Amino acid sequence: MLLLSLLLACMPTFALEPASPQRILFVGNSLTYVGNLPATFAAMAKANGHDVRSAMIVRGGATLAQRVADGSVQRALASYRPAVLVLQERGGDLMCLPDEEACRQSRQAVRTLARAGREAGARVLLLGSYQSHPRASAAIVGNERAAATQAGIGYVEISESLRRLSGEAGSLAWHDADGVHPGPALTLLDAIQLHRALFGAFPAQGFEVAAPIYTPGSGLHAELRDADAAAPRPAETPQGIRHDSAMIGRLNSMLD
């Protein structure tokens, strides 16, 4: 017994390191950053038991083809090393607007970035955009799903869910004051759909986003930045938003 005690006393002790947060990289445009979806998703995930850290490469009006051309995503995959890569295309490009070339470039960009993400060890998802007209909404969902399937990645549908939920709960702030970009309810819908895709369950807990809540005039450039980093235009950018459990439960019930 004395020998065992001496051996135990001489053994080194090791402090348990906390698990690293799961890194998620969002690549997109103003549909991604208005309302700060990356920070919203990270806050939602943490409140519901998933340690997540989000970063983004976004710029207003940007296409995924532009991100392929400038190499920003490939560099971020090497430096940031995300576990998940979320791609969101500019609204309309996968509907062949303004022409078929837009579709071709978009589909190719999705394939290229999906391949780069997989090679870097990341799970890759295509997050849908949205259209308000029923026929256009169905078309964008079909085209986005086809692009994701061709690239061998998951697809997170938004447009048809938005059209249905906004019809059932028209008083919610689905869109920004400009009538085009995401409002708080749409940003929350995006985050819920991503939560379901990544964790296989609806979120339940309310949460607070302690980060800039970007408007269309964000001042953001296509460079890697943490989702909760200080805003380039702080005087013009609201700071933080609260999403309560009741609202999350309401959207969950409509989606289920």
C-alpha cells in the first residue's frame, strides 16, 4: 500500500482542457449578414448545449463565384479550420438571373467551394435564399437543391418555409425596413433551420445575441472576421438582440 501511494504521488497530474468550440464559417452576402445570422446561430447553438464559434466572409451583393476567384474561402479554410462551411448564394443567381451564365457560374462555384471544404475536413451546407412569388419560390428551392445535390452537400431550405410561415404569422418582422433583406424573424428562421440540419433537433431555449446586428449598409468587406467582432460602422449598427423561448417555440411549431 505504501509503495502504491508513493507511485501515485510521483505521477504527474494533468488539467483537463476544455473542449474547443465547433467553428463554423459562413460565406455569403447581405442575406447572410443583415441581422448577423452567423452570430445569431452561434448564440442559439450555445444556449441549446452546443459550443459554437462563428466567423464569416461576406459582402453586399457578393456571389460565390467571386469568393472562388479571390481565394478568400480557401485561405480561411486553411487558417480558421472550420468544422462546418455554410454557403449562401446571392438571391436570384441560381434562378439564372439575369441570364443562364449566372446559373452556370453559381453551380460551378458551389461545386468548387464544396470540394475545398470537404478537402479541409469541413461539413458543407448550402443555405437557401428566398423569393416571395409562389412560382419563383418553388423554382429557387428546386434549383438550390439541385446545385447542392450536384455538389454532394446538404441543403437547408428557406424560401418555401418563409412563404408559408409569413402567411401564417404576417405580423412578425420577416423583412428589414427595406422590404428585401432579412428581419429578425427571418434571421431566426434561418438559424432554426441550420440548427435542425446540424444537430438534428429544434432549438428550445431563448438567447441573447451580443454582437453587431448589421443593417444593409454594414461596411463589411469580403474578409474573414469573427461574427461578434466590432462593427466597421458602430454608430450605424445596433448592438445585440434578444430572442425569447416563446418566439422560438412559435416558429418551431409552425415548422414541425
